[in-house]
Amino acid sequence: MLSIEDIKAQIPYVLKGTDFPQLGEKYEGKVRDNYTRGDRRILIVTDRLSAFDRIITLIPFKGQVLNQIARFWFEKTKDICGNHVIEFPDPNVVVARQCTALPVEMVVRGYLTGVTSTSVWKHYEAGVRDFCGNRLPDGMKKDQKFEKPILTPSTKADKGDHDESVSREEILQRGVISAEQFDEMADYAMRLYERGVEIAAKQGIILVDTKYEFGIDGEGKIVLIDEIHTPDSSRFWYSDEYEARLADGEPQKKIDKEYLREWLAEKGFTGDGEVPQIPDDVRVETARRYMEAYELITGQRFEAEPGDTLPRLQRNLAKYMN
């Protein structure tokens, strides 16, 4: 893992965004800059961090970490579900097949947890026992494992709006996808989660919950798009401390962006109003946790060079700029 000094040295060079009109038509997501031309999409993963459906700050090396973790998981799960990947020409880039995104995210939860007002724990704490069509038993504790993972689909909100957790029945009533599409996505999601749990366990970590995005490729098949099992889309805990912390009612030790979400919540920010100023030491610690997540998940050392990312991106994407 990089030293704290190397992480600090990257702060002036964090990748806020890109402007490469030669790559095609641009769409700016919360974290990724997307360039589309014909049947190809180039996704450049920036250092933007989103939480509570808002862009919060820029985290050194975060884009590279996310892209390389996603690369690891795309490779480990392609036998379960096809994905959009063509190649990874740069640590921050994936070149993918252009797909039509389906407007429902498949969220799989293995544990009763969360800190936001929309989380399953906050609903459960308030007395809700039917969450997105899942019957939840009485008497559960925060962070307790479900008897089996639950699926809590979410509608994909327009930019600036909040995603909404809904049941299969509600989604089908809205007519945004067909029952066949929903069921195929749900089956993929559960199998992908099982694979994630299995691989994470070998590394001594728990894949707590995650979300998957799917699209329709040029052949009409449903494929996995965007990312998979990164600290942006997933929650991870350390398995060796799980039982003791659960028994004592202590928060779980986390290796995901929940650290920053909780810091924001302590400052009274949960998505509405002005985003608090994030101190550099919090940004550095967040970056360190992202790198730690990479090393724990993949079993590989994270390597990167401090400095301006844009010249490297231009070199590695030159063949796509014609």
C-alpha cells in the first residue's frame, strides 16, 4: 500500500474530471465520465466520491482503486453473468460495449445494517417488518446476519434525486422492466453476491451488501455493467472481529466508504443542505481505506505513482481519439 506521504502528495492532482471530446459524446455520472461512440463506451473513473446521492469530495487514487477492483471482480464472475468489458487500457479506464442500462439496481443485503434514513436498519428500527417485499423477523439486532440474503431493488434516480427502494411488485406495476427481465437480473444478483461472499471470506472479510447494475447489449442479452463489488457499491467488514462486536453492540470495523458517510452524519449531513468541508486528513484516511480494501479483496499490493493523471490518460487512450 502507498504511504500516507504518497497519498497526501496526490491531493493536488486528484482527478476531478476529464474533457476528451475526441472520445465521443460525454455523459458525466457521479463518479465516472462516460464517452460514447457507436457501439463502444469508454468509462473513465474519476476521484469523485459520492454519498447520500451527492458528490461530496475528491479522494486521492480512488478512481484507480475502484477500476482495478472492478476489473478483479469482472474476471472472477464472468462465468455467472456476461459483462460489458472490452479492455482496461489504463488504471482508471474501462472500454466497454455500449449497452442500454436497465432502470433498476439490484441491491442484495446479507445483514441488517445501514446508517442512512433509507437503510434497512433505520426502517427496521422504526418498526418496519416488510422491506421491499421481504418479511423481516422480530428481535434482530443491528448488524445481525439475515437467515438468507434479501433482495431490495432500487429505482435509479435522475441526477440529483434520491434512489428509491421498492419491491418487485411495485417495479412491475410501474412497467419499467418486464417480469422476465426482473427475474433474470434477480437470479444473477443473488449468484454474484454468493460468489462475492465466498471470495471475500477467503481474504478474511465479509461482503455485507452490494448493488448491481445491468444493461441490454447489442445482442439483446442482459449483462453486468458499471462496476462490481467495489467500496462504492458495497459494504465490507472484517470477519475476525464480527462476532465479538455484534455481541458487544459495537459498530463493525469497516473497509468501505461508510467511514466518510458516518463522518458526514456526525456533522449532521445526510444528503440535504450544504456539503460540509472535508478536511485533508479525512480524505487521506478515506483513500487509505480504499487501498486497504483493494489489497484485502484482491490479495494484491496496490501500486500507483503520485502525479497528474491526465497526461497518462491521453497517452493510453490515444488510439480511441482518432
